[in-house]
Amino acid sequence: MARYTGAVCRQCRREKLKLFLKGDRCYSDKCSFERRSYAPGQHGQARLRKVSDYALQLREKQKVKRIYGMLEGQFRRYFVEAERRRGVTGENLLQLLESRLDNVIYRLGFAGSRNQARHLVRHNHFLLNGHKVNIPSLQVSVGDVITLREKSREVVAIKESLSAMARRGVPSWLELNQEAFAGSVKTAPNREELTLPIQEQLIVELYSK
């Protein structure tokens, strides 16, 4: 699967919003967005121009793509699936994105960022319902249990991420048993607990044209 391999901090600066793509660095004074909150490039500090409705919709889509770390083709497939399901398309889309295995691992605190969670899944550090799994985009369901493999419990990056959970917290739709290095999905993802400002209706409007 293709993925973005460029400078991560440029993405936050382009969206004019801290997207927390680099884990603990985003909470420190080393964060590039804190030092240079304007858009990247030689015209990043140019005078602001009037923004069209299309530009607003496009920027919202780009922002959500970057938060969850995916490219256009994969993101578009999520939208098609969200549109096919019953209910509000925008909320369906966010629920699908939140239900990705890499996102759940990040939300449980086993990783400092979604990118790190994706890396850990790829390297077989986790079990899903007792079975090996190495597909970051796998959709989890209510009742699923994610467990850190015993041989991975001394990985420094994972231990540091778990120790930082007091700062981030675990959403109410998940449950973390830190002593057992396990987490479970209690309910479907809750729209209200998405802390970053996302206007999913703009994405629906963009793709519906």
C-alpha cells in the first residue's frame, strides 16, 4: 500500500492545525507548528486571500486524510462504504476511520501516533482476539480484544506511550487494561469524542458534486 513519505510537520502547517502526527514531539517545544504556524513554502506567509467553498471542502478532506494517514484512493473507498451504509454519511465515514486497527491501538495508548501504531501492527506486535494480525486497516468490531504480544511488552516505545496515557486519555468506547497489556472495544466509536475540529459534512459535499 502506498503511503506518504515526506516531511510530516509540513502537513500540520499546511492545514494550520496541530494534527499530532509525531507523538510526544507534538506536545513539546520542539513542535514545528508551534515555532512556524504559517503554511510551508516561500509563499507561506503571503497575505490571505478569499477562500472559495470548494477550497474549504478540499482542505477539510485533506486534513482528515492526513490525520488518519492515507492517500486519496483508500480514503475515497472509505467514503463509498460510508455512503452505502444506513445513517448519516459523514458520521459513518468517521466511524469507519476510527474503527481501523491502527487507530484503535493509538487510541488505547500503545502508540504515540497513528503512524507508529501502523508500524507496530505491521511488525506483528499485536493479537486480535488471540490471533496474529498485521493489517493496520483491519476494521475492529464491538467485543473485539486487542492484546500486546508478551514478547513485545518490553519495547521501549510502547512502554513510553502507555506511560503518557494520562495526558491523552482513553475514549469511552474503548477499555484499556494496562496491567494485562490489552484493550477492548465496548461500543461503536463516539462522534463526540473526536477532539480535533472536523467538519465531515464538507467532505460529503465535496464528494457529492
